[in-house]
Amino acid sequence: MPADNKISDPVASAARAAMVERGISARKLAQRLAMRPETVLDFVLQRRETRPSTRLSICRELGVNHDQPQASA
């Protein structure tokens, strides 16, 4: 089996840390942004690539710098 070569996305990691620090659930953040909780979780848990507009919305809401380049596998 091939090794998992996934590179961590520092923006997604920062967003997840901000959620934990503020005690905000994915469901609550999704409600604030009018998106599905799964969309938020897909981004912060790095389950799949997220649209730039979604990344921007989540980062702005959490006060996270979204200008870091997105990591790719």
C-alpha cells in the first residue's frame, strides 16, 4: 500500500485550533456562515480540498489568517 503523503494545511489547523480555543462547534460555526456542518468539518479536519470562498468565510469568522498557501498532497 502507498504511504499517506498528505501534507498538513496550516490554515485548516489554525482554524481548528481557533474553534477549540473559542469553544465553537462545527454546527454553530456552520449556522453562523449558512453552510453545512460537514463543510466546516471537511475543512478543519482536512478531509478534502475546500473551495477558496469557503476557506475565506471560515477564516474570517474565526479571525484566522487565510493568506497562507494551501497545502497539497
